[in-house]
Amino acid sequence: MTEQTGTGSAGDADYGTIGAGYRDYRRPDPRIARAIGAALGDADTVVNVGAGAGSYESPDLRVTPVEPAAAMRAQRPAHLAPAVDATAERLPFPDDAFDAALTTFSVHQWQDVRAGLAEMRRVATGPVVVLTCDPALVRDFWLYEYAPPVLDAEARRYPPVDVIAEAVGGRVTVEPVRIPADCVDGFNEAYYGRPEMLLEPGARRACSSWSFVEPAVADAAVARLRADLDSGAWDARHGALRHRPEYHGSLVLIRATP
Ligand SMILES: C[S@@+](CC[C@H](N)C(=O)[O-])C[C@H]1O[C@@H](n2cnc3c(N)ncnc32)[C@H](O)[C@@H]1O
């Protein structure tokens, strides 16, 4: 895919098409925000790469957002800084320009993840923080029973955790992120105990992995899920999840210090 800043997307998903309505379903979850805040430590200036509509940009920090897709920049609320139109692979900042660098739910879309992470390392003096999914774990989610091609696409796209760690370098920690039952950031696993949410087309559109399968394949997966919810088959297998306060899925927070 050729680099295409300013319009649909610079990544592997077309945010010109799927970006509309993103913010209706993908709002920052305060509990995940706290984990990110702790990882950023005492940083004051932060570059947020693949910033999208501004999720996880703390009002307490001086954030410089970077976002290549116009459809996403357009959804940024007025109280947040406008985003710089650029890509991770070529950040338009001098070395050591920020205390920390952050990226959330974005590395799997970059054309060159190693180059983008090296750029984050270059422009930050302190921690590089990456919220992402561990591709080795994404197929463990029950959605794999219904939509294997969707999670196969997800597992293919997410860079392995050791690749991220090696690309950023330094001292690296990897922490699983607990997903709360009422998580307001609507990635697929956020609906672990609310399967009905995945029947909503808008909820699926806000998770780019659904855009990698043919509409007929997605429709068939949703029809199977709907049938199992109607018959009680989903609840018979997974109903305990409806009462589980937290889920340990594939979500991880990677923190690298020089
Ligand atoms: C799933 S959205 C996440 C947005 C936001 N960080 C969040 O947590 O809601 C992924 C974002 O990465 C952006 N992106 C894709 N390729 C990129 C690249 N090469 N460099 C920087 N951002 C990129 C997309 O345009 C999109 O806004």
C-alpha cells in the first residue's frame, strides 16, 4: 500500500471509509487510561502517534498528536490539540523533542512497524509506551468460534510483542491490561461479556479487523452469533463471562525506557 497522508489512511485499513462514527464506539476507557498514565510516569510532553480521535490523551499532559487520516483528525474534539498530519515512519520532530512517546491501537496498521518504533524512540527521552494486542493470544477469544477470518486477520496484523520490544530497544516491560466488563473502548474483546454489541454494524466498523473480510463472510459470522444468542447456545458455553468483572485477553501495555 502506498503512503497516503491527509486522505483515507496511511495504514493498512481505510479510515476514509471506516473512520466515520469511530468515536461513537471507541472512547477512552478510564481504567485503561490509568494504566497508560502510570506507564508514562512523570512525563509532561508526550507525542501520541496514530492519535486518531484523541483517545487516551490526558488533559494533564502537553500532548502532540500525530494522525495521518483526515477522517480521524476530523473527529478530534475541540478541547484537544489538532493533530499533525504525518506518519509514525517519518515523525517531523527533532531528536529528544518529547519526554515520552505513546501509541494506542495503532502499530498493527503501520507500513513499517520497526521504522515507526525507531522514530518514537528517537523523538522521546523517556518511555515509549505501546498499547496493542498480543497476536499469540487473539484467537483465544470466543469470537474465534464465529468469525475466524476476522481474528486471523487480527493475528496477522499485530506485530509480535518481541518484535516491538526489539525495535524500541532498551529496558522493556510487557504488562497484560485487564479489560473491565463495561469497557467503553469498543475493541472486539471489550465485548467479552456483552456479545450482543457485536451484532451492531457500527461496533464492528470501529474494529478495523472486520474490514479485512468479505461482507458475506462477516454477515455469516454475525448470523451464527445471533442464532446462538437467540437459542441460548452462546450462554451455555460462555454465559459466565457476563458476570466476570474483568477479562484477561490479548491487550498488553509495552513500556520501553532507554
Ligand atoms: C484503531 S485507530 C486508533 C486511534 C487511537 N489511537 C485510539 O486509541 O482510539 C488506528 C490509527 O492509526 C492510524 N495510522 C495508521 N497507519 C499509521 C501510520 N503509519 N502512522 C501513524 N498512524 C497511523 C490510523 O489512521 C488510525 O487513526
